[in-house]
Amino acid sequence: MKNNNPLKLKIMEIPDWPKPGINFKDISPLLGDKKSFSAMINEFAKLHSGQKIDKIVGIDARGFLLAAALAYKLKTGLVLIRKKGKLPPKTISEEYALEYGSNTIEMHEDSILPGEKILVIDDVLATGGTMKASVNMVKKLKGKIIGIDFLIELEYLKGKKALKGYKINSLVKYG
Ligand code: AMP
């Protein structure tokens, strides 16, 4: 990815936030700029032109922003994967390991029908743990994952290794 990628220019890097060693990618300036926001959604949409997608699954919380806009653009349904305790029953859940401790995410057990074509989207691919747990839940519901999209891929964390076998797109890469 070229350094003059207009989307990348709108992403702010915050070193050592929220804790030392994390280089946080803040997409607020991109979302706040009308040209960049629509260019981003149009780029995602172009990747999927002509594809049949029933539902887009967005991951709590910044993934929702991308998923909702893209679902509207592509005229698909929208499904939310949320952090534990936010969705009323009935839900399925998946726990995954973090550097310290673990995290649990949930989705409604009837949010995907067997065989539905699913695109999963999040803002950042880091270690891939969050996305791996998300695709595991979609698979439990027998959704057919046609692709996984990210705005940002942190290539140096090699998160793609956790997602072998899937078609992965990312618009902005940090090597
Ligand atoms: P991971 O499970 O390690 O791939 O982390 C992905 C999730 O954590 C995404 O939902 C991101 O929103 C968030 N995340 C991880 N690393 C960063 C980062 N450097 N900047 C912003 N968000 C991040």
C-alpha cells in the first residue's frame, strides 16, 4: 500500500495508547471527513460488486460503523457481534485469549440462517483473535463466510495466520 493512500493519511497514530507498546490507530479523522468516509465505503463496496451477500456482520464497536454503512450501500442485512452482556437472550458466545486474560463476544442465535452468505467486517486486524472468534460463531450458526474485510491491517502482527482459508481484504496496511 502506498504511503499516499488518502485513507491512510486520515488515520491518526497514537503511540503508547491505551497502554505502553500499543500504537493505536484512531479512525475518527477519517470518519469525520465526508470525502474520506464515503470513499472508504465505496472502496469496500467495489470489492464486493456482483457478489451475493445476505448479511454483513459487524464487530463491536468500530466495526459497526463500517458494517452499517456498507450494509446500507450493498442492500444487505446487518448483524451485530457484541461484547458480553449487551445483547438480550438468546445468544451464542465465544471466548478468546488476550495477552492478559480473555474476552467474550456474543451474537443472537437466530441472527444467521444456515447457508446465508456472510461478510464479516471490523476496523483493525491486529492478532486476529477477535475475528477468529467472530468467524467461529458465524460457523456455529452455519453461515457461509464469503469474505472478511478490515479497514486496517497491522501486517507485523501476522493476524492473517489465524484466519487461514478465508478471503481477506484490507484497505490500509501498516507493515
Ligand atoms: P485482534 O483481536 O488482536 O486482532 O484485535 C482487533 C480488535 O482490537 C479490533 O476490534 C480493533 O478495534 C482493536 N485493535 C487492536 N489493535 C488496535 C490498534 N493498534 N489500534 C486500534 N484498534 C486496535
